[in-house]
Amino acid sequence: MSGRVFSVILLPTSECNVACDYCFEHKEPHKLSALLVPLLSKRLLDHMEHEGMEACEIYWQGGEAMIMGAQWFLNAGKVMDEAAAARGKRFIHYLQTNLVSYSDVWKPVIHSMFQGSLGTSMDYPNVHRKLLKGGADSYTTLWTRRLREAQAAGIRVGVIAVLHQASLEIGAEAFYRYYTEELGLEDFQVNTPFPGGPANESENSFILDNAALAKFLTELFDVWMEQGHHKGVALGPFDALIHHFTGETARLPCIWKENCSNQFISVDSKGTVAQCDCWVTSYPEYFFGNVFQEQDLTRMLRTSRARQEFVERPRRLVEEEDCLSCRYLSICHGGCPVRTYSALGTMQAKDPYCEVYKAVFGRAEKYGRQLLRKRALLGATRPVAPEGPGGSTTTAAPAQRLRPEVAAQQPVATTAS
């Protein structure tokens, strides 16, 4: 993992305070003990040292992370950051929450520990996110109020929208206007659902028709390019794809990484380690081990038979699928293993949303060419933005999204938060 971005999706609790229809996670009343935070920090820092990494991104999720309480986070962050500093390392913290428990007590925590930003989720129209006592409308009302409160506190908020059948029926234009005009957001992303985890009665209703989904996403891409791209609205994953096709640094979401096994892991409140939160909460057959029970995280990852399947997946796809002949292989890499596993019972196959991705890539490639031609015509008549550290153009820090590139990208999967 040396030289790559390394991230940890950390689930301090699997408890949740809402009841979303499509949540794939197995809920149980368990929380990460504050007494184990030093040991967790040591295991991660040892691994960073073994792999020559100076920094590690920690994506705090759940369950619902805010159940832990603001003071717990302040204490945990202090312990982790001091342990890292003592070894010349850094932890960079991000937060994903459903916002239901947000109050002013969280303001200092978010500004100090999470760089003044957080990630949350809201679908449109919302028919599946529900309060424990109350329906979807009550959830939307409360969530919107909490969003306004967080924004009023100077917190940058990035929102994830999980698409479902009602989203496709409402249409791309109305969908886009809800987030940009009604909510006033400048940073949101769309995720495709998948029926992960233990089977439930409503599972099949979240399987979308590929042709209809591709049509919606390409139309949404058009709306964003016409109405928001030039205004600085960030809409993922479209914005990352535009960066890719115009030769800029692009941090694509985890579903399209070359191999997610090289990028991140997930750890739950009991210390269980798996590839991401989808695996650690739903598929025990793919657990890598336990970070509290095994002293060497690096060795665990190198010797885990379950992890070896992730490592081998790119080769298997090239050998056994038609991915090698696809012009977008260098972007997609066969798609998401957990989406594939949840649909087909194996990760050694290409993502079921393959044709959807191709349609989106094609749209991004078209717009990328248009932008490059426009920039070439403008030439030296247009002032060049100053470069920031590492050669990137200087921009304001974005609000958080779900998952490691993942949170840039997060994430990706249907979660309660």
C-alpha cells in the first residue's frame, strides 16, 4: 500500500437511530470502548509504519456515528492524534452521519476534528428513509431542519442521494433542482443502490432497470453540465469523471478503483476487519480478522484468504469476463465487488451495473472533449488559476462525501446515514 492513499472506514457503533427500508447492516447494541482506542491507534500506526505511509484517513460511520456522543469523539480524536504525532504520523478524520442527532454541541467537534465539514444522505423523493417513530415525511422534515442548523453553524455539508425507482420517475431535472434550489447545495453525489446484506422483504424493490437507470444518469449529467458545472456545483461522480477526461487529477469513487484492496479497509466496533463497511456489517465469510486479537495488521492483510479474493479479482475479470475489450477498463476496473457479490453470489464477475457505467463514461468523455476544445480556443486569453500544493488549482475545501475515495466518494452503498 506504500505510496497510495490508505483509508479506514471506522464503525464505532452498529446501532442506529433511524429505520431505513433498504439498510443492509446488521444492527446490534455494541459500541467501541474508549479503552480500546489506544490499541486501535497502535495497530493502525504500526501498519502505516510497515508500509511507509505518513497519513491515514479515518472515515467515521456507523450505524449512526453520532450515537457515540460529541465528547466521546473529542476524546477519541485527541488520543488518536497524539499517538500519531508521537510517531511522526497523521490521522485525518471525516464524519458521515444521518444528522438526526445533530445539535449545537457538535459544532466545536466538527470544526476541530472534522475540518468544519461532514457528509450526510438524503434521497429524492424520500420514501425509504424513516424515523423509528414516524414515516418518511417526518424524517425529511427533521433532516432538513438539522441541515439548516449545521449550515448556519458554518459547517460544510456534502449530501449523498441513493437512487431508487421514485427518483427515476420524478426525472433528472426535478431531482437536480431539489438539491440545488430547494436545499441550496453546491456539493452532492448520486449513488446506485444494491440489495446487500441479509435478505429482506423490500430488497427486490431496489433493483433498478439498467436501461432506465442509464437514461436517468445521462440526463442528470446533461442537466448538471447545462446548469451547474460552470457555476462550481460539484456533483459526484460526474465531476471526478470530467476531471479524468480533461487530464486533471481525478479521485474516482471506490467502485471504480483499480483494486479497493490496495486503498482501504473497514473496522467495526468489535475490531472486525473487512474490505469495506458493506462487507464488515453483512458478510462474515469475508472477514479478514480482528485488529484487537491479532497483533500485526499488516500480516493479517497479507495472509487473509478472504482478502486474497479481492487482490485476485482484477486478473480474474480480465481472464474470465469481456472487460479486456472494453475501452473504459482503465476507469472502471470491473466495478464494485460487493455490488457484484450481492447480486450474483460471487465477486469474481463484473459489476451488474456495467452497461450503466458505460453510458455515464461515454457522456463524461463527450463533455470532456468539449471542454478541452473550448479551453484550446480560449488559449492564453483566459487567466490561469494559481496552483496549490502538489500542483492542483487552489479551491475551497469540499464538503465531505461518503467513503475514502470512497468519501470523495464514499461509498457507494445504501446506508442508513
